[in-house]
Amino acid sequence: MTTTRIILIEDHDLTRIGLRTALQRVNGIEVAGEAATATQGFELVKTAHPDVAIVDIGLPDMDGIELTRKIREFQATAEKTPTRILILTMHENEESVLAAFAAGADSYCMKDISIERLTEALRTTSEGNSWIDPIIANIVLQKVRQTTPPTSDKTKTIAIGSVQPEMEQIIGEAPLTERELEILQLIVDGYSNAAIADKLFISLGTVKTHVRNILNKLCADDRTQAAVLALRSGLIS
């Protein structure tokens, strides 16, 4: 099993100690350091080069969103593999969520998340994908629904990241099956792979295979991109 090296940037001592203690017991997770301020956390990112930094938004000297932006600016000129950033917070308001992603956060979790789900989020994030708490996913997707213009001849081209082909061409070349559309709808609704398996009474391995096929067919890099692409294209309403 590949070890995921993480650091904790959290000013609340009990929360930080609790997270460190719990995560140190998880196989495949190594806590490479911790910091109580954004300044200390920024230096730790530069010296420890962790796979993932867990960042609290409410830091005393600089909020986690500004710290995320500062880390991204530093990494733009660094030669090391970029540290992924997972925001862990009690804030679920739209402004904080969208600001965090705009600053360069990879994942966003609520502080009441279980250690099992946090471990899943860390591993997903370290692999280069986004992990979004279902509560947060609903906020992001609602925002997409509000800002997506009606489909017309001028808006057929979908541009999310590296996705350039028109949706008609993508789906025409590799149409989604009825089951894949069903799973895509659940992804849009914020379900995790495990929750999809439970809901559809299929194995987790089968779900992962379907999700992989969906990502390949939609030319999406991760579940979040697939969900946004599905909504913007009208594939899922």
C-alpha cells in the first residue's frame, strides 16, 4: 500500500491532536508534521513536501483560503510535486466553499466527518482527484445550475479543464449505458461510491468500474468534473 504523507494545519489544539492521533493509527497514512498557524503551515509545506495538507479555514494569522492561495503561488514556481490541499472546516456557506476552490483547494470536508471518510478523502485527494463532502457538493452543483446558460448552438462546446470536444461528439462516440447514467445521476446528487453500491445493491468494485467508464467516456479527470460536465451539457438535469 502506498503511504500518503499529510500535514495538519489547525489552530485548535484538541482538534489537531485528535486528528493526529486518529490518523496515525490508519495504515497507509503518515502524519509528517503539524502547525497551529498559517505561517507555520506554509513553512511546513515548503520543508516537508507532504502529499496532502489538511487546512482549517479559521486560522488566527491568515485564513485557510488565503493560505491555500499562497501555497499555490509558491508551487507555481517550485519543482517539487504540488501538495494537494484538503479544506477541513465547519463552514458550509456558499461563499466559503466557492472561495476555497477558487483559491486552489482540491477537496472540502466538514469537521464532523468520520475518520473512515476522512481517510477516503485523503487518499482520493492524494491520487489527484477531488473529494467533496455531499453537503458541499450540493452547494457547488446548485451554483453550477444557477450559472449554466440554456443550451444553444453557441453553447454546445463544453470546456472544463482539458475537455474540448462537443458533448454530442463525446456521447456519440461512446454513449453511456442506462446503468452508467443512473450512477452519474447519483454522483451529481453527491453519493460516494460506497453509498451508490448500497443504493443500487451492487458491489463497490462494480461501482468503481462504472465510474471509471463514465470518466473515460466523458473525458473527465474526476467525479466532480464529470458531475459538472453532465449538468452543463444537459445530460443530467
